[in-house]
Amino acid sequence: MTNDEPHTSREPTAKSDGGATEQYIPLDAVPESAPRPDLDWGTRIAAAVPSMPRLLKYAIAIAVAVLWIVPFLGLFMASFRPLGEILAGWWHVEGMTITFENYRRAWSYQTAPMGRALFNTLVVTVPAVLVVMLLGAMAAYPFARFEFPLKTMLFFFILLVMAAPPELVAMGNYNTLREIGLFDSYMGLILVHIGWGLGWVVLFLRNYLLGIPEELEEAARIDGASRYQIFRTIILPLSTPALVSVAVIQFTWVWNAFFFPLVFMRSPELYLAPQVLPLMTGRIQVEWGLVAAGSVMTMAVPVFLFLMLERYYKQGMVAAVTD
Amino acid sequence: MTQVSMENVSKYFDDGETVANYRLNLEVEEGEFLVFLGPSGCGKTTALRLIAGLEEPSEGAIYFDGQRVDRWSPSDRNVAMVFQNYALYPHMSVAENVAYPLKIQGVPPDDRDQRIEEVLRFLHIEAQASKSPAELSGGQRQRVALARAIVREPSVFLLDEPLSNLDAKLRQEMRSELKRLQDELEITTIYVTHNQEEAMSMADRVVVMNRGTIRQIAPPEELYSRPRTEWVARFIGSPPMNLLRGTRQNGSIAFGEAGSVDIGETTVGGLETVPRGDVSLGVRPEDISIATERPASTTAIAGTVDTVEPLGEYTVVNVAVGDQIVNAKVPTTSVERDDPVYLTFDDADAYLYDENGELLT
């Protein structure tokens, strides 16, 4: 140490209130939250104003966000306005008329009523989602935990099928469904959706199940539970967040699917919502208002489901398992 | 009350590439508190899992009360186990966790509720019954895990490092509580730990393991006073026993420049029974005294102080003897680094180990 160093380091530093720093602080003098530094307004404003590069980043981010939201905004606006106003440009807000006429007409559109189409879609989507969840979990569990012959090979096959485009399987499925008499029936369409969804669901759930500590299952084995009891009372409840994710994603896919219904459904009265939308364009001129209202209605269902189930995502179950 | 025995039990993993346990032979008495002690990776947890039924032995046999059980499931053996991280079911409340084994067994709800209440009261966690495991402190989780294990009235109680996730103070508390629990319930208990203090304080007998094999089975006092091999001697005690390599010459052991030691009577008897050749002289740090002048007695080893560690309760002095370091545990000391000192000890406190590390008797 040099001679002048002790002078600066050992001298008790005087505070603004005049008190000297003490070595031992009484416990009840410790504040609940960090003390706020007393800054004048000038410094605070200077600290709050972002720098130029940061401002630029904000500008780009906001521009991208607006670009993303504009088509949706247009659709939403169009669904509530008469055709004349839409044709003049939905972005003209002055003198705007808000009407539910588009929704009312779309709901009971004569050649393809949206109300019936939405109901049909629900009839197909609900079983396709529930069965995929159950079968997916039952198939994923062995892949995550058991040792069996050809395990890696079988898993590779599942991944391989996932890589195929839906168009590739359309022809085969078309012929099969015709053969067994399920063509143009919801049962056939549901089966195709189940088979198509199972691949990613098994992959997704297997990865999740791998994260559940094996000790929990061992504890259950010690407690006397059978494999099936472990699956039902330990694995399934702990998989709730993953199963909810599967439900929401699979629901959105099946609900919005256009290609499979297009190929496998022929009777107009059995048409699903995504099939009905293009029929609303009318004969003489495109009824943009009807198309927009139908689109919003179709879209609303998965969005509503997502909002309903959102809290399950946030459940800290995984955290509770691992700590 | 169950008596457990293992006969030549070996366990191999990865198609025999890994030897986890090799020829374990062990008898656990009824109601005994047995502790597996060893460094990490010594196979003590695998041995416990073999007894639990979570692993099947590759060779050998396991008996519960004379019945061969090594193909039985854990529930058929009626074992209970507490895991290192407790393995509480996170989606169930405390009461549901404790109820789980009873539900599986099909115990009627009234009987079940009564037993749960009893066991929760016994472990002082009745106030937490409706909480989820995530809301509990480490010590409370530990108690829930214990409650889940004892509520079934198992025949064998297995614990896999149950205290390693607790802080030091809580560990001390739970140690005496576990001991009390075992005394009251009189269940045959097998406990795995790498902490020798835990092992020594709780065990009726300690099984010291290394590299998948049993090195010594003995009550704690005997383990301390008569370690069977050099390895065990080094493993038990803190700081561990000093082992000085030397050559036995007529009636004494020579340590090169540090001089030589005459030994009349060691703990193992007269030196005349000791064969000639290389031996290790073992002395526990607490049995060594430090003198600054050569004492009259001939059992003195010369060295220089390397470091002094004052620990409050006692002071550890590390003394360089030749190219080896000897620890001495003394109440207080005034020696400093590089002081020449003489180490003395009673003949009765010295152990001799042969070239293979076996205690000479």
C-alpha cells in the first residue's frame, strides 16, 4: 500500500445527511426495497430518452408490427361495414357506418350458411383433437420410457411421415376411403386428421415426457402402482400443460384445414367452414363484407379456445416437478 | 421387522461395460439401522435400488426373511423409499401424496384418512396437509416424503441420501429426528450417504463401500478404531488418518531423513509379528501432539510446519515430513510456518498397514 491510499479508504465517507457510515447496521434499518436515488428532473428525462440507434430499432420493430396487423385490421373493419364503404377503401374512417348485416347474412347465406358450416367443423374438430391427445400420449410414453426392439427405427419413421406434404398422402387416402366406404363422411375425415396429427403429437409429447423426472415413477412403483396406474395418475396429470398445447395447436390446424376437407368431402351440406368461405364470393360481384364476416367468425373459435386455455400454459407445474 | 440379506450380488450396466456392484455379501438384522457409506459413484445407491427392487441383480440373490425376492416387484417386497430429491408428486397436495400408496393398496377411505392424520401428526406436518409440495420448505418436503414412506408400515425402509438437499442446521435436526423415528418404529432401515458424520451418528452398523464393493462392515466405533484397510482409514475421520510410508527394519520403522520410529506395542500387537518390507504407519490427527524440542521418547518424527489452520474448536497443523504432509489436530498451538517440530504419539494409537493396504494384526 502507498502512503496516501489509507487516507481515502479508511476515512469514513460522510453522507448527505451528515451521518457517518457505521460498520454494523441494526437489522430493522434494512429497507424492504432498494432506496431510490434522488435525481433531478433533467437527469431523469435524459435517462429516459432513448439513444439514436435504439430509436431506430424501435422504429423498425413498430413498422414490422404494423405490417403484420394491417391485413387483420382491414378484414375486421370490412366485416362491420357495408359493401359500398369497403369498395371505397376500408381505411377511410370518416362517415363510417357500423353494421352487423354482414354477419347476419353470412350466418344464413343461402348456398352455404356459415352457421351450419361452423357446426360441421366443430363435429369434425372435437373428436379429431381428443383422440389425437389420448393416442398421442399413449404412444409417446413408451417412446420416452420403455426399451423395446426397433424403438429408434419406429421413431424415425414417425419423423419421416411428418416430413411428407399432405398432398402426398391425399391420393392414397382418397382411394382407401372410397374403398372402405368412408369417403364423403366425417368419420373418414376425422381418421385422416388423427393419422396426420399423430406424428407431431407423439414427437412433442415424448420430448415433454422425457423431462418428467424418472424418480417420480420410481416412487410410484415403490408405492405399488402398476404401469397403467402410473400413466393415469402420475404421467397424464403432469402432462397437462403439454396436452393443452397439443389441444390448442391441433384444434387450430384441424379447424382451419382446407385441403383435407376439399379432397375428402363432396356433399355441400357437409362442407366445413374453410370450404364455405370461397363460396361466399357471389356471382355478379364479390361480397367482400360476407367473406370478411365469415372469416372473422371462423377465426374466432380457435382464438377463443386459446384465451380459455391460456392459463394452463402458465401453470408452473414443470417448475414444481424439477426443483 | 424383516431381515435382509444379499448373497454375492453383482450388478452390471451397459452390457457389462460398467460394474456398479461386485459380489456384495451382507446381512441386515431385524430392526437394524444400516448405513451404506462411500464416495460418489461407489455403487451404494445401486445397492439400495437392488434391495428396493428398482433394479434386478445381474448375479447373486437377495433374501427377505429367508425368501428369495430378487425377481419381485418393489410393492411385493413391501419396501418404502425416500429419494434424494423426495420425488413428491407435484400435482397432489401433501395429504394426497401420503394417501397415494394407501389408495393403490385399496385401503378403505375411513381407515386411510385416519392413518394419514396419524402419520402427519407424528411428523408435525398436519398444518401443511392441504398445501402443494411446491409451497413447502425443504425440511417440510422431507417430512412429507418420510410420511408417505412410513404410512404403509413397510417391512424395510430405504433412504437414498435424504438429507443432502437440506442446509446444515436442518440436516442436524433431521438426523436426530430420523434416528428417533427409526427407534420408535423399529423398521429395518437401510440408509445411503456419502457424509461420514451422518453415517457415524445414526448407524447401528456402517457398510463402507468403494468401487462397487464392500470394504468394511462394522459399528461406528469399530470403524473408527479399527479401520480394516488403508482406504477405510483415510475415508473415516476428519481430517483423515495420516499414513506414513516407511520401511520396517529391526524393531523400528524408518522414514528416511525424518528419522525412524521404535514401536513396542501398536494397537495390533508386537512388531515382531510384522513382516519385513514396506509398511504404512497410520496415526489419527487427533492422536498426534506437537513438540518444538526433541522429546525423550523415541517415537518422534521430525518435520517442519507447512501451514496452520485455526478452526476455533481446534487447530490443524500441517507438518511436512520428508515429502509427505502429516495433519495434527491440537487444541492450540504457537508454532508457525517453517518451524522445526517433533510429532509424538502413543504406541497404542498407531496402526500398521502392509503393502496391500491391509491392517496388520
